[in-house]
Amino acid sequence: MSYEVGRSRVNLMSAPTTSRTTAHSPVRQPARRGAGGAARLDWRLRFALLSVVWGFSFLLIKVGTEAFAPFQVALGRVFFGALALLVVLLVRREPLPRGRRTWGHLAVAALLLNTVPFSLFAYAEQSIPSSLAGICNATSPLWGMALSLVALSEDRPTRRRFAGLGIGFLGVLTVLGAWQGFAGVDAKGTALALLASLSYPIGWIYVRRTLAGTPGSPVALTGAQLMVSTVQLAAVSALFTPAPAGFPLWPTLAVVALGALGTGMALQIQYGLVSEIGPTTAQMVTYFIPVIATTAGVLVLGEQLHWNTPVGAAVILAGAALTQSRSAPRKAA
């Protein structure tokens, strides 16, 4: 189960619930080898690749919505993502999870972590720049911290984390230009993007309470989740959107890449990073995504960039970093 801040996307069923890194250090361990015996890329290169793939996802959403309805963009995303993971499962000969209870929880997780946020981001990018959507996505850790204080008793509030929450939302106000009455900002599109970011931590909390410790590999569980989301979005698209009039080359390629690379391949990279360097370091990808999303939007799509956007994004990321930090335990006398 992953999030897209970002999905960082940290697997909640394979990663420990604490913020400690694993005992296996990539510096001390020899290069790991894949199924074919070839050495895997250094984790830093895979980390950089993951940042770029997820950062460009918002650009791909924007291109996809030029020819397809938002529900259809989200449908293509989960369909090609599920297809990529199913191919991996087939190669590894791993089964899908079993049990009605597990699939029932996966259906709710698919709704909260895929169907709803993917659709909301696609709708949002019809009226806001992809760079702004990427920055709104970076607020997920802030929403998650606020919700965890209520829903997760083991997450103790600290002054540092409360300060991070306040700083982060100050950054949101800076991005939106609150001092000038939010002039020039599409309120509806921005609200949809922020709601999409809020949907992720709600889903994470649900997964943590219901699916933690469920038998099955992370790839199998997430592949099943994407399959359920595909069914959900196929039904919604059939009911509320007409069939596409055509399949233009670039929007179609954007949707395929968004699913196969931005969801399928990216999750594979994420799983490897979490197992190799631990969830704490792996989730640092969160702080690179809005930078890459903004750069891609400006350079590739020609989106305008005002001073308050990068400044506000930096404030948001600083606040998010504080909310994820934890005080070191006091040493015994």
C-alpha cells in the first residue's frame, strides 16, 4: 500500500511502523542482484529516478486531460499500473492475496489511495498548473500528521511537530497568495488538489489499522489494490463520461506512461528502496517531487511561475520535514 506524495510513497505493509532504518546498510552490503543475476543500480540512482518519475507524473496528468476525461485518465493510470505489477507477479510466480476480508479492505484502500485522489488530481489539473498540483501534493505529510494525532494514539504530539504543521500550512497560504486575496488562483481546482492530498493519509491510517501484517508480498497486495481501483473507475467512467472520441498520440502515451512508469515501475523501485535503506530515508523522496513537478511544468509546458510559488513550496517542505521528525529518546542517567 503506498502513497504518492506522494505519493514519498512508503509501503505500509512492508515497512516498519517506526521511523528507524533497517539494519542492512547499502554501504556495507554488496550490490544486490536481480532475478537474472545482474547487479542492481546503486540506491542513490534509483532514488533519483523515482523522484523524477513521480515529479513528472503531474505533467503527464496535465497532458492526458487534454484529450481524456479526468475519470478516464485515472482509469488508464490504475489499469496500466496494475498490468505492470501483474507482469511482475507472473514472472515471480507470486499469487494474489486471498480471503474476502482482505479483498474487502483492499477495496476501501483502493478507493482512498487510488480512485479518489487520482480522479481529484485529474479534475484539478483541468484548471490549475501541474506545478501547483505537485505542490499541493506535498501537503500530504501535513494532513497525515494532523489526522494521526486524532486517529493513532501512538503518535504523540510534540512542540516541534506542531510547529511543523503551522509552518507547513503557512507555506500553503504563501503559495496561494493569501495576502492578495488569492487573486489569480483557481479556488475549485486548488481545493480538489488539496482534497486529493488529504485522501492519502486517510487511506494510510485505514491500511495501518486493517491490513498491516496481511499475508502476501507488497507487490501482490498493491497489484490487487490497483485491480480493484480499475474496476471502480471503469464503472464510474462508464456511468459519468462518454467514450473517448479518439486516442491522440501524446495524451495516450502520457496516460500509459503515467500508469506503467509512474505507478507500476515506481512502486517496484520504492519497494526496493524501503527494504534496502529503510522507510525513513526512502520517504525523503517526498521533498524532491514538488521541485521536479514545478521545473517540468515551467520548462516543458511553459507554465508561469511567480515568486510566491517556490518560496511557499520551500516553506511547505520545511514544515513537512518537521512533522516527520521525532525527538531523540533521552538517555538513562
